[in-house]
Amino acid sequence: MTEGGTALPWQVVREDGNGNRYRVAWYATRDEAQRLAESLDGREEGTLYCVEHAGDAGRAQHAGHAHHAERVEQGAP
């Protein structure tokens, strides 16, 4: 994802207790993404906010920007 031509490779991903995952923000640096993930983590029981690099899909690290939720993958029914 890019914003104004700037690459935003660091993503904040929300994962709920059912395994549903949504991208909620993109950042230029890992530190920016990590700050958001840490500020959101723990607000809702059973919900995690992770930081992932766009090139490392599926390898989450617990935890200028763009925001909008996008489903990453769906958990078990």
C-alpha cells in the first residue's frame, strides 16, 4: 500500500478470538506500526493487534499512515 507515492510496508493487523484477521493500518516504519498495535492491544478481550511486514504475510510480531479495515483471512466457522 502507498500513500502519496510513499511505500507503507508495515501493517497493523487485528485478530479476533475466532481467528478472523483484518488489516487496520499501514505505516512507513515498524516503530509507528508497533506504537499503534501496543496502544490498541488489550482493549478487547480475545483480540490481538500484530505488526506484519507486507512482504512477510503470516509472520506476525505481537505487539505518514493510512487507515481502513480489510479482511486478511477468515478463521474457522
